Amino acid sequence: MSLNEVRKKKGIAAQKMAERVGITTAELIQIEQGKRKPRLCMAQIWANALDLTFEEFSRHYYEIADPAQLADYKEDE
């Protein structure tokens, strides 16, 4: 499940999430689409806003941004 799907499932609009994280809606959408990487501190705030651990947030991010990296992670488990 992508970050976009998690956010929508929790009923949080993109604009509201962007405000919580401290970025523009355009930046939020770019990150959700994997076109831009979130800063570490932003990622933690975002994870907290979605009630996710940082690890869960990372998995949802890499599902879209870099699935190959996520596949490598699963192999290491």
C-alpha cells in the first residue's frame, strides 16, 4: 500500500497532511508519487501523523519510489 493509499484510508486530505508535515501540497504529492525524497525529520513527522512506525512509513514510501530496494529489504528478513 502506498503512502497515498494509507493517507486516504485514514481519511486525511492531501492539503491537511501537507500542513501537518510542514510542506506544500505539491511537495507532498511528489513524495507520495516517489518523485522526491522526504527529509528524515519530515518522514518521522509524517509517520507520526499517519500513526505509523518509521519502518512502516519507509516501506510504504519505497513501494512507489523504489520497489527494487524494498525487494532487497524483504530478502534480508
